[in-house]
Amino acid sequence: MMWLALLVAVLLWWLMTGLALMSVHQSRRSQRIIFALATVFVMSALVGVESNATLHTPLATITGFAIGLGIWGWLELSYLMGFITGPVKAPATATLSQWQRFRYALGTTIHHELLVVSVVGLVCVLGAGLPNPTIQNTLAVLWLMRWSTKLNLFLGVRHFNSEWLPAHMTYITSYLRPGKNSWFIFVSTLLAAYCTYILFFLGQVANEPATALSFFLIAWLAALAVLEHVFLMIPMGETVLWRWARTDTREAS
């Protein structure tokens, strides 16, 4: 189950990350079409959360993992495409204090954060008490690790590839501190690695194949998130993994 989970997690992570990067660098008209189609998928996925959570089989577990990634992909698109962000849409100025910079940085994304909380909360309610919690666990791991990434970018990391941002979102980089790793990146990465170890352990001791597969899928997803933290600390040329997703299409209004 562990190696099946590795194959599924890495393949879907690589594919969905690439598709997201490709999508956010399309023209505005194409972005609207892509986002509309993704929204239809997410609405359908939310309707199916409860039925998936009632099925305690390996196939339902993999399906739930894919659904969770799909929902998260829609949440990422809603922000990176600029449809749901926050009231602050301007770069930071040099006169801002640390606290002011934090407030303004939060203002660039607060509406999106509320959306994420609402969607994750809804999924947790829909799947509460049912035997297959893969969808909500997938979203929970992605949510926590994304918050860790955002805090690290704000406090300071050595490496951040701003080319991944679409042109209309580049003002976000003024709130980041690339160039030097802060203490938080080391602490958060070690803590995430320890939590990942616990997830693998739970998968090893699980009595049922579907339960083991669910834990292993989440564990490998967490391991990939830890790897992304390492990418922030050490430039490793990771963009080559998604070279196929790069496009020269220029954004248009």
C-alpha cells in the first residue's frame, strides 16, 4: 500500500501543480473559462463528499484523495487568477513597519483565507463520522502546509521563484523576504517532517487496507510539502519538473 500511495501521490501532485501553473498564465478570457469549468467540478465534488466518505475501500480512498486535490486546486486557482484575494491589491512600501507589513500582507489574501476555511469546514462537516476521511484529511494537510509556506515566505526564505506568479499578482512579492532563511523555516520543516513520520507510522499499524492506504497517501502528500519547504531553503532547480507546463501566452484583460 505504501508504494501504491507513493505512485498516486507523486503523479497527482506533479500533474495538478503543472496544470495549475499552466492555467494561471493563460489569457484572462481563458482563465475565466478554466475557472468556470473548475467551479462546476468542485460543486459536483462537494455533492459527492458524503457518498465517498461512506465507502471504505482502496478505490474510494484514491478517489477521495484525487477529489481533495481537485478541490484544493480550485482554491489555488481562485487566488492566483485574482478572482478571490483580499482588499489590498498594491505592493508594500518601504516605510511599513513589520506589523503593518503583516497586516497588509494578510489583506492581500484574507478573503481567500475565509473561503478556504469555509470549504475545508464544509467538507469536514459533510464527512464527519464516516469511515473514509481521505478528502478532509487531504485538504487539512494542504491547508496547514500552505499556511506554513506563507508564514515562511513572509518571515524570510532563501529561494522563491516569482516567475510562477501571473503578472497581475506580482505585487505579492513585495511582502515576501527571499534571500535569507529565517529561524521559522527550520522549525516548521522539522515539525512537518515529524508529523509526516507519525502519518507513516499510522499507516504501518493500520489493520485495514483502505485505512492504511489513506494514511500513506496523506503521509506522502505531507512529505512532498516538506520537500517544497526544502526548495524554499535551498535552490535546487525544481522548476525543471514543470517545464512542460510553462507557456508564453501573455495575460490579457
